[in-house]
Amino acid sequence: MDKDRIAHDLALIIVENVLEDIDDEFGIRQYSLEAADIYKKAKEIIMTQLDQES
């Protein structure tokens, strides 16, 4: 498995865990934007860590 795939999979797990904690008051549009933002940030952090470890 390559680094990009590992980062993608881990970022999705992070999004899932974080969104479980978000209040149900969010509308679907805000929920989607939040999910995309969390994913992008998580993947960047994971890729940085993977690059440092190689």
C-alpha cells in the first residue's frame, strides 16, 4: 500500500470519528463542508508524518 492510500484511509477514519462527536444541529451543507475540511487537514498531517518516517 502506498503512502497516499494509507493517508487517505487514515484521514477517513479521523473524519468518521470526529463527525460522530458533532452536534446534530448542523445542516447537511455545513456537515459536508466540515467533513471535507477535516479530511484535507488530516491527510496533510498524515502525509507529513509518513514522509518524515521514510
